Amino acid sequence: MFDLDGYLAKLGSAADDLALRHRPCPFGLALADSIDHLRDADWDAVVGDRFFMGRDYLRAIERAKPPRMGFRYALGYDGRTPVAAAAFQVLDIGLDAFGSRAPIAKPQTFGQALRQVRNKVGEALGDGGAPRLLINGNGLVTGEHGFAIAPGVDPRAAMHGLAEATYRIRRAEKLHGAVGSVLVKDFGTTARSFSDELVRFGYHAFEVDPNMVVEIDPAWRSFDDYLGAFSAKYRRKAKDAGKRAKALVCERLDRATIEREAASLYALYLEVHDKAHFRLANPGADYFPALAEALGDDLVVRRWTLDGTAVGCSIALGRGTHFEAHMVGLDYRVSNDQGVYTSALYDFVADAIQRRAQVLGMGRTALEIKSSIGAVPRPMTCYLRHGNPVGNRLIAPLVAQLTPTPWTPRSPFKDAPEEPTSK
């Protein structure tokens, strides 16, 4: 039987959403093309200690000028009081940036599925995918690094402000070339209580692969304490990994070496970048020296050599309670045999412990391997909106089919439940 009451309720809800979209947000908005165009104190008052929204990091990435990437910012005000901050990137790429460039013969990944969404909508509209993408967040980092709300501010009102700021930026970008799609990225489970407000503004929510995070136990005063929490099976694996890496020479690079070796570090990074299935942006070779100049001891860059030849590198950064395993570069011809990647993962943990961090962020790649060294998944939700109203309707049923990549969680710790023997 036809549910008239339900139908009328949906119509009423749709009408309310339409009215909301045409109503200005309750805050004043200041938009800028550089973090230096905004008042430092106002930005800091909202962002606090969030490293990847901090001015030091944002100035470094602006200085690096990643290929085909621009920057936009927004500050929301209640009167003269800053209440919300948003960091955006404009990328001159299409959503075909999702999916590995390397040939594979495996089941479809999340990134490949999202690429199909873009292709189907582009074919239907005859626009070739509208190659400019506006991101609220950071295309180089997994996590909630695009939007901050001051304490005491109504988060739903703040999301209205984010939607309006995004709309204004998208409209202004017509001077540089139309934005094809908008991606608001990486809200955690807690934020879902208010981030879904974006759906009322025509955005489509979808889950992405989780952010893997190692929660640093305060009892771990050293790397040996961390290994001591492992089961016997995983302690043996850690020792075996150490034996495999015995021929490697690992060194932490100072700023002068990072600047001198930027091209070779970048070449190692690109080998990993081109294999990634959720790849939004390329930082460019100048990113590494720019970080070294801006961040000082907040940056840790390591390089592994074998018989004098560089075969791997890693980049970690952060301060305070949060430390981030940011990037890895590998020479795949030798790195698997020598255990470079595993060595990098363990070194990330050792650095986080040494710095007394509470959380080590590890990103959304190599989920099972990272879980085997103690990382746990934190679900992430993104929101996608096509710039064309017709395209936005077409994209809805396709986005609804997107699901995170299946994987098998592991845990190295003594008190972990018994692991499955097969997928």
C-alpha cells in the first residue's frame, strides 16, 4: 500500500533542505587565497594545536607549490569572533586520480570504483569528467584536516558555513576554470553526528578506507616496552624483520641533506605514489625541503641505503599528542627482500613513543600490514558533490554503491582475540 504520510514527510523534508540551501549561513565569511592573507590570531584561535591545519605546515605546503594545486581558506565569524576555519585545495585533475597506475589483477578496489563513478557521470554529461576538483581537507594526508570549529559553536550551523564557503569558492573558481566536483574529506565517527548536515546541501556521503592509527600506551617508555606487549608470534616476526634489514644502513637526514637529496627522495616516493589506490595529489619534489625549512625538529626524514644506494625513505611529522607517519618511498626492486617498509613502520612507532605522542596516524594504505604492528582502523566518511545539478543527480546512486576495500584485521598484542585463518 502506498505510504502517503511517508511520502508527504519526504516532500516536506526536501522542501526544508531546499529552503536551507537558499538561506545564508549565520556567520560572516572571510575567504583567502593564502594562509598569510588571514589574521594569524583568528586562525589559531579556532584551529588550536591541529598540526595539519597549523600555519607552519600550511605555509610550507604553499611554499612547495605542488604541481597543479592551489589553496583557498575560509574563516567564519560571529560578529568579530572567529568560530570556524576551513582549508581547501584546488586540484587540476579529475577523479581519475583514484586508482593505481600500476597494472593489477585483483578485485576492484575502492579507488577504482570511485573512478568508475567519475567516468560514468562524465560520459553522461559529455564533459570528460570536468577536471578541476575542490577539496575541503588535505589531498596528501588522511584525517580530519580540513575543518575546525571553535568550542561552544553549534556544529550544524558551522557545517552550513562550510557549505556556503565551498559554494562561494566554487563560483569564484570560474575565473580560473570550472570546478567539476567538490570533495569534503575524512570525517571520523564522532563528527558524523553533524557532518551529515552536508547531505542537506546536496552532498552524497560515502565511507572510504579507514585511517589506521596506533594508540600509544603511556606505559611504553621505549620501543622494547612496545615489543614486550606483543604476543610471542609477533615478537618473532619483529625479530625476523630486523634480521632481514641487517644489510641496510638507516640514517636520519638533516635539513641540508634533505635539500641536497630532494630529487632522489622524491623519486623513491613516486614509486609508492603511483601504486596507490586513493591518490588525490602529488606533493612535488620541493615539498620535502619546504617541510624541513618550516618544521625543524617536528619533521623526521629517514633514508635507507644498501651498498651505498638509496632504497627507501620515510617522512614523519607532528608535535604534541599527534605524530603522523606521513610518506614512504621505496625502490621496489630490492625493498621487499630487505624489509625496508617494515623497518619504516617500526621506526614510526619508535619515534612516536620517544616523542611521548598519544596517537600515531598511519593513513589508509596497507591496512592489514599496519594492523599487524598495532594500528587500529578509524572509520572515515567523505562527501562528494558534482558541480552540475544533473551530474549531481546522476552521481547519487553510483556513490551509494561505494564501499571500503575489504581486508582482514590483525593485532600483535597479547590480549588480542584469535585471528581468522583466512579471508
